[in-house]
Amino acid sequence: MLKQSAMPSVRVKMLDCPGLEKLVINRERIQLIDVRSKNDFAAIHIRGARSLPFSELAAPRIFRRLRPTNLPICVVSAEGDAQASLAAGMLRSAGCVNAVPLDGGMKDWVARGFPVHRQRVSPKVRAYSARAALSVMAAAAAAAFHEVMVAALLLAIAGILLLKVKSSRQKRNGKALR
């Protein structure tokens, strides 16, 4: 479960992935704070985790938002490196006395096959992507038969389909095209 890091002068308690998995599966009271970027968190995270990017955690105003707690807090980073240890230290200094980093981070969690929540791709985006891939394959076949005009037309269609997917994602994220 908890183990000491191998640093010669500083001992930092860390939670290993199998220990965290037991806590998550048994629905133990533990807060999961993911300090990776918002995009990384959106793509994949441990179910029940809360996103609090390291850059936001380093802001002075965060200490006003955090409430001191004795609840166990597991800090998740990309690889369970110094960033997670620093974040856990910052949380402890803000009054979250039981904050510990996850040893190995998301990289180890995913490598061990533990459950994650992944961002879903909408069926509409999948359909456009499939059509674009089909257009590209047809263009390759046309090029193989020396049909340059047909190949160019099919590649243009694929490009339009991919642009449509990109613009729909940007609109969904609140970034309208200009």
C-alpha cells in the first residue's frame, strides 16, 4: 500500500497502484486529484478523480479554495514523478495532511490494466473519420491506376470531411472558427 521512496535524504510516502486499486474497488473514502493538464485528464483518467492541473495548484489563490481535511488524498500525475510529490507537499501545506503521490502515475496505472474513464468519440465524428479514410484509400487505388484527377478529387473530399470533423470539435469546445 504505502511505501517509502528510495531517496537517500528525504522520505516521501507514496501510494502504489495496486494499493489505490483496492481502495477504489472497495469504495474507500479517498480523494483522487489529477495534476495533469486538462486535455490529458479529459482524454483518460481514473474514475472519480478530480482535475486540478499543477499550474493551477501552484497559484496562490488555491489555498483559499482548498479546505483542510484528514481524508486520504492521492495525487495522480503522468508518471508519478517529482510533480506529484510537489503537488502532494503543496496540498499538505494547505491543510490536506494525508496527501500522497501515486507511485508510477497514470502511466503505471494504465500499464497494469486498471480501470480508467476514456473520452468518448461521438458516432458522428467516427462516421466522418471513416468516410475520410475510405476516400483516402480510394484515392490511393485511383493513383495506382494512374487516374490522377480521380485521386485528387477523392483526396479533396477526404480533406473536407476531416475539416468538418475538426470544426465540429472546435465548436463543441467553444472555439468558433473565424
